[in-house]
Amino acid sequence: MALYSEAVMDHFMHPRNVGIIEDADGVGEVGNAKCGDIMKIYLKIENDVIVDVKFETFGCGSAIASSSMATEMIKGKSIHEAMTLTNKAVAEALDGLPAHKLHCSVLAEEAIKNALKDYYDRNGIAYDPKEFPDCEHCAHCE
Amino acid sequence: MRVYADNAATTAMSQKAVDAMTPYFRNIYGNPSSLHSVGQEAKEALDAARASVARCLGCEPREIIFTSGGSEADNQAILSAARYGARKKKKHIISTAFEHHAVLHTLQKLEREGYEVTYLDVKKNHNITAQQVRDAIRPDTCLVTVMYANNEIGSVLPIAEIGAICKEAGVPFHTEAVQAAGHLHINVKEQNIDMLSLSAHKFHGPKGVGALYVRRGFPLVNLIEGGAQERGKRAGTENLPGICGMAAALQDACEHMDENMPRVAAMRDRLIEGLSQIPHSALNGDRENRLPGNVSFCFEGIEGESLLLLLDAHGICASSGSACTSGSLDPSHVLLAIGRVHDVAHGSLRLSLSEYNTEEEIDHILTVVPQVVSYLRSISPVWRDLQTGKRQYIL
């Protein structure tokens, strides 16, 4: 289907890191069912390194592909590197997304940051709240 | 196996329609408005096509206007009735909440011009009753425009009853019959229809051509000015190949309706029965009064676009009313109008059949759809929340 790049279709048809982590160190969920997409990210973190990551996504093809690609991009990386992941990088790694699907890559970035925020909260690590977007009030769902 | 189950979007052309068109590209290529013999040959074909379409609808040939398709016919019918009404200080229109956008957007344009539109509620049985129309008619009502059958969920509306009510009340009645023409028996005189829109490519005819039936004497306004074609009501040299293809396709559909449609309806019923077994799913549309080829479901916990992509990977071409397939953020207005909330409207699937589908294809759909729904649920956080009780099932 020409709507999506081969990379998007590959990650949609064969998503990497699907599932949950029962004893996750950080869990992030963004989006809502009303808008038609929800992403949930589970992180396993050891010595500031993301040793495992899983996701579950309710959403369109590009939402599932963005989740898959974003989890691949942070797996094995330090939490500081993961914090620098941008939606643009996710979209580029997927060889681009249609304009009206770019918010899917935004959701992937936000889901990961949300999970990292949860990790910081659980471990009493100080952070700047401005670094974490507030998904509930983003323009996409309004 | 490739299964085309999106016949409400468009159909494959029939061989008869293709054969009916081909002479008019290179052999009978004249302009029907030309005086010479080449033009007059074309004029004869145009007249014959008009007579054929008229026979299929139960009207006179002069009551048929050829258009570029259903949308143009809808626009012209509604705007004509609105202008005629305004001359008599009547600016109220009755329609339904689940009309096609060709109708809805035209009505919204009129609302901005000061017309008032009553959109009949379609939550009960996913349909309207003739009584709802009767109750909505006012002294200043200038038009009732309700679709013959809904394109997304397949509900067939009580057109003959509505026609009788409109006739009694003296209110012009238009019906957008794009999904019905060639699939259901239509007789505009018996059903008291004043205007009816149809589109050729929904019944194995060509794309880019349609027709508007207008009861003799009803004053039409032109959308396209510039010539005396179509009795001066629709300018532009006629799309003769398209018109001849449409006439042949409609005639073929009407002649074989009684053998084809029960077979299509039987396949539809197998699909409805089979897909109803999927837990937390719901059929959309009127179960009793339903297009022979329409199957529409909502599956909770999944999103429609990913469903379509996976079905396509299994060779099944279908459609969905999810936001992601529409390019907007809201799911289909039809699903919302029948009362589906956003959460489940995103997980909709429409399979629309024609007589070209086979029982083997239905078997394939019945094998694949439950698998794909189950897979998408397995990776859905919404489904997990539903299963663990963190979220309440809607369906």
C-alpha cells in the first residue's frame, strides 16, 4: 500500500518489542481511546540503561510502527540518551510518515518520556517537569 | 486469494457495461448536439440510454438528467428545491443525521444562508421511521431529502412510506439512492419520489457518470451553465461512453436483481452470523431493512486502519469508518449518529459485497477477520484494560 513507506509497513506487520514487562521500572501511557490511539511503554532499567522495553498500542498502522521503531531506538541506550529521542527521529527512521500521521511519532516520543518520568518518580530522582509534555492537553485530541 | 469486499466504495465494471461503452470512443464519436449524421448517431444512442435508465426507475425519459455522478445530482436536487422553496418563503428542510456528505455539506451550505434543517435522529434501529418525517414537516418545509439506503451501515429507509407522506403534505421529496440503484427495486412513481440521485459505478458501471431523476415540472436550477444539453439544465457535451455504460449496467442490474440479490444477501447473512461470534462486537445498521451486500461491525479494543491494513495483507479489501482512515480526527459521522461512542467507532469494519463475490471468499473472510481482530486485541492496551476490569466494556 503506497500510503506508507516499506519501513512503516515492516514495523507494522512485524512489530518489535510487543508485549508487557510485569516488573517494569517505568510505565508510560499516552493518548486516549476517544482519539483512536493509545500507546503504553514498559521499561526495564538497570544502572541507568534501558535493558528491556515493551509496548502495547491501540491505533493505526503508523501508531504501531512508530511504537515499534521508537522502542528499537531506545533499547540498550542510557536513560539520558532515551530522553533525547525526538518524534522527528522516529519519523525519519521510518523513512517518513504521511503529514496527518506525524502525531503518531509524537505519541511515541511522549510515551517513552512518560515512562521515564514514571521511573524518576518511583525512584525519587529530581527532574525538570518542562521536559515532559502533557499529552492530555495536546492539540491532537482537542 | 484476493477478495474485493468494498463494493460500496466502487465496483468492478461489468463486461456488458464495457461493451456498451467501447463503440462510443472511436466509432460513434459524434457530438449529440451536431446536426450531421455522425452527431445524430450519437444523439440516438443518448436517447436510447435515457429511455433505458428511465425504464429502470419507472419514469419518463425526459425526467432523467445525466450528471457527473451522485454528488452532482445531490447538489442540484437540493439546491433546486431550496431555491424553489425560498420563492415561496419556505426555508425548512428535513433530512437525517447519517446522510452522505454530498447531501450534508450542501445542507450545511444552505444553513449558512439562513435555511433551517431538521436532521432526523437515527439511533433507534439505526434507521428512521416515516412517522419521524411526518412529525417534522412544517408549513415552511420546502424539501425532504433522505437517503434510500445508508452507504456505511446498510440501513434501507422506508422510502415509499415517506414518499406517500410527502405527497400528502405537498412537500418535494428527494432521495440519494446511490447505494440502492441497481440493488433494490425502485419505482419513482409508485414510491412518490420527486427527485432521485444515482451513480453508475456503484452497480458495475463506469466512474464519473450519474443521473438525477426529476419529476416533470419540478423547477431545476443549473449548477453548470453553458449549453442546451439535458434540456438546458446541465451544460457540457454529454459523456456518451459513460452514459451508455451506465445505462447498460443499470439495465443488467435490474434485469438480474431477483436472482443476484438473494444470493448476495445470503453471503451477507453468513458474514453477519460469523462475525457476530467475535466477542465484544456489534453489528451496525438495521438488521431487517438492510442492503443485500452490507456488513458493518464495530470491534471493541482495536482501531480500524490497522485492521484494514492487516486484512489487505491477507488479500481482503474492505473499509472502515475510523478517524485514521478518514484523514480527520473524528470517526465516521454515521457511526456517531447511530450512537456509537468514539472509542468503539474507531474499531469499525465495513465489508460490502456484490454478485461477483463467492462463497469461498466469504469462507476466507470468516477465517481471517477473527484472527486479525484477535491479534490486534493482543497488542492493544485498551483490550488489556477491558480484560483486567480497569476499563468497562461498551459492547
